Amino acid sequence: MRAIVLCLSLLTAGCAGSVFHYEPIVDTRKDAEGNLVIRDTPRMWAEWTRHIDSQVAREAAGGPPFAGVKTWETHWALAIKDNQQGRDNAQKYIDYVIEARRRAGLPELPSDTCALIRGIRALPFRSEQQGVDPRYDALMGPDVTTRLVADCITDTTPMPDPRQSPNRVDTFVAGDAAYMVFTRKSGIAFESLLPRVVSEKMARDGTDAYFEWVAQPGNRAQLAARAMASGTN
């Protein structure tokens, strides 16, 4: 059972026929709670890139996904979700999926966009500034639409606050980064999609007013809906 779980975690739906089907030995360690974590070793990286390249080639050639999954969008969403935990340097492996699909000329997926957003570690001071964070640069490029970014505003995955500001918060989530990227990419003022009382409070309290409002039930979904309805592409 452990070998099957590890195999699925490493290769998701494309595990059948892999080396691990016959030799279910992977490089692992145990975390503080005793859970197995796949280590980031040269062997694990080589296996990952080989299988992702194979899957991307299959998608580019018009082939179906693996293991009865109906769409490639679902396949990659599962791959990214399953590898966010239980693996050392998970973002490195997720980034490879995104990069391999781009090299093959395949369209961006919402799951790709949200993974990029979750990986941002530094937001530039100016929206047009490049070279500060490669994931931010990719999100601001022409291959990612503002609608794909807006889809991620409801993502509540915790992440480090990437703002270069002394007022960082400990409750920052991917949806907050998504909204910040969305406003920069679309040219919409940050406070323009917030309720008037919140935007007025921001003039006094800064972004604390935003974080206080967006944490209330239903408000994040409301913000995402307003972003999607703002007429951006």
C-alpha cells in the first residue's frame, strides 16, 4: 500500500508502466509527524522530468489522459495538487510541469496559473519591473490572461507574504497575491473593486482594511466575481 501511495504521489495519473510499478522504491524521509516525504534527489528529479515530458508529449499529440481521467486540465490539476505536499521542494516540480507545457505550445491552465501565484516570493515595487521574481514575470507576460489570474482569487492556500513591505501579514494566502497581480496586470486600481467603505478605510489604515474585509465569509468569492466581471480578457 505504501508503494502505491508513493507512486501516485510522484507520478499522479501516469504511474502505470513506470519503473516504480515494478521497483516501488523511492527516496524518502520522515517529517516531524512521522509522515513519509519524497526527497528532492537527482534520481527523483530525473524520474519526474522523464514522466512529465512523456505526458506533455502525449497531450500535445492529441492523446487522452491516463487512468481514466477525462480531460488534461483535470489531469494536471491533480498532478499539481498531489505534489503540493509530501515532497521536498514541491514548487520546483510543479514549475517543471508549467514550463514543459509551455515549451510544447500548450495553452495555460488555471491550475498552472494558481501554481505560479503560490510560488511568488517577491512582488516588485512597480508593476512593470522585471527580474525580481521569475514567476511574477511569467504571470505578467502575454501568455497568462487576467481572467486566469482572477480565477485564483478564491485560492486560500497559505503562502508567505511576498510584498516588499514592513507591513507583511501572517495570514496571507494565494488569493491575495492573485488579486495583487490581477490589479497590476489589468491596470485596475487596487481599491476599485472593493466596497466603498473598505476603500475609504484603506485611505486611513492601508491594506489592513483589505485583509480585514477579505477574511470575512463570502467576501473573497465576491471579489473574484467582481474581477471576472470587470471586462478584462
